[in-house]
Amino acid sequence: MARIKGLQKDQVGARIERTYDRQVERWGAILEPYKIYARRPSIFHAVLGMWGGLEASGLLAGSLTSLVNRRVAALNGCVF
């Protein structure tokens, strides 16, 4: 459990709310780290930009993205 309370859907602006909706469609829930990132919209959008940039670059196959997420989470002691 995070020490910092994340923001719920009714606490964010329209742009972040759309991202929340896409996460619910894809994962069945809003991912906890993004609720925390939403406390600082500039950080939230930077994280989205990083993942979008990786996808657009073609340097990381789409099938590896989940594995990278899990590995980073494990390195940070997070049970993703």
C-alpha cells in the first residue's frame, strides 16, 4: 500500500479521466501508480509520454512492455 493517497476518477481533470477510462478498459481497474502520478499532472503526462515514446520508437516490442513493467516493479519492491 502506498504512503501517498492517489486520486480517484472524480478528483481529476478530463484528460487524466480519459486515461483512467482506458486503463479500466484494458486492465479492469485504474493502476495504482497512476492514481499517485495524477497528484501532479505534469508527472502523470511525463510518464505517459515515456511509455508512448518507447512504443513509438519501436525499440521495445509491444509484447515486452508488460515484462518491462513487471521487472521495474520488482526492482522497486512493488508487487505489480
